[in-house]
Amino acid sequence: MPATPESDFSSTETILAFDLGLRRIGVAVGQTITGSASPLRVVTNGDSGPDFKTISTLIDEWQPARLIVGLPMHADGSPGELQSHVEGFVRELWRYQLPVATVDERYTSLEAEAALKNARAAGSRGRISKEMVDSAAAVFIAERYLANRLSAAAR
């Protein structure tokens, strides 16, 4: 069997993706090698801001090469209501000295809710919580980033 070129491994990255909400932040982990992501958990985002202690723990555990944050956009492409909150969150993430990218998150919460409802209808999922929707939306954000990266590499 022929050896896989080392350059293929050098582009393998783990990413953490965030779906920022005013009360909760959905978090997912993704891999460039598979182009897929999985939900991790929800981090609180209260009056004192995001729970950076938990975010730090996730970064220490997963050792991501970069962080991805969903950027809220309206259907016409104009900035969403939470854009200033997202921009502040992105600035705060620079404390980890990792590259931070934003991805258009239009409809990710709707897609996540639909996917969870389909899983429930198929019998593979029970009650759907808001936290599940938030972390599933982070999966869609991660997978959009990964798909964009793959399509850019193919060009």
C-alpha cells in the first residue's frame, strides 16, 4: 500500500465552533480530516458574560488549531441583531492566541431543530431541549466552515 504524503497530515486540524446566544453558547468540535463535527455542550452566557473558565477547559481538552464563531446574518445578508455581541466574543477569544474565524450562521438553529426533530421522529432521540438545539447549531457552524475550507482547497 502506498504511503500517504505527509502534507496531507499537516492540514489535519481540530476546530471548536461556537453558536453564541445571549444566555447560552452551543459548542461543537470538528475535524478537517473527516469534514464533520459533533456537539460537545452548552456554555452559559449570563450578565457577567460567557463562562470562559469552561471554554478554557474545552480548549485545553481538545487542543483546537482554530476557533470558529457563527456570525448572525439576516436572509438578505445584512448583519443580525447579535453581530456586536459576536464581535465582542471574537475579541475575547483572542486571549487563547488561536486563529478565530467567523462563518455565516444563517438558519443553523432552524436546521439543528429540524435535524433533532427528525431524529426524535425516528425514535433515536427523546425530548429536545434548547441546549441540544444550541450545540447542534454549533455543529452546523463547524461543518459550514469545514465545507468552505474543503471547497477552497479544491479550487
